[in-house]
Amino acid sequence: MVLARVLLLLCLLAVAGCCRKKSEAEPARGEAAGAAPEEEKALPPGAVSRFFPADGTGGFKRAVAVEVKGYTEMQFVRGKDKLTLTITDTREDPSAKAKFKSQAAQVDGYPYANLAGIKSALLVKDRFQLTVQSTSVNEEERKSWFRRFDIASMP
């Protein structure tokens, strides 16, 4: 009987320990103590959606495909033509900037890379990687889509 009470007490203590609230002094799981200041953090999900071309641009219907911290992907569809446009906040994924180090090409003064023949990338303000991917448009048309983003409003 005593053994049963001891086991019950241990189980209750274990459950209570798992359910305790995180104190303000403890960093969130996966968050390092002394994390980056607010201005150095990636933008939250949905914050970059306003920089994408508007629905109806060029006759294309726009739909959000993915929105997570530091990354948003949208599909633009017009008949059989489909484009995938993305914005990556490199503060969340610094490796996204690496491909631009060896690129001399630019679009409107921003580093540009043609990737795999169907995807183009632009590094804006040394922070945001924009991509345009499509099998139905050529490289020059993909470049023209970068001018449809609201780059001037990006932080």
C-alpha cells in the first residue's frame, strides 16, 4: 500500500513538473538567450505579402501558397501559365544570400541570379531574396516580374 502511494506521488510530481509555466526569464524553446534585437529578426508570417504584385497583375490570379516566418510563396495563374513567386527574409535563412556572391548580373541595381533555367532570383536591400519560377515564361519575362514587386516599400 505504501509503495502504491509513493508511485502515485511520483507520477503526480512528474505530471506537475511537465505542466509548469515558463517564466519570463527563460528563453522560448529553440530561442537562444540573448537573442537578436527586434530590428534584426525576420518578419513574421504574412508581413511580406503586401510586397507581392497585386491580384490581377497581367491578368494573373494570385493565391497564397505558403506563409511562415521569413518566407512567403504565392502562385500566379492565368490559363495554362503559372508562376511561383517567393520572398525569403534572409535574416531567417542567411544561406539564401550565398548564391549572389559570385553573380555579377543585376536587375535595377540589385544582384540577380538565373537558377536552373526556370527560376530567377534577386537580392533586395541585402536582405530579401525574391524569386520568380515558371516553365511557361522565359528569363526576360521573369526579370520583368521583379519590377512588379513593391521593392520601394520593403524595409
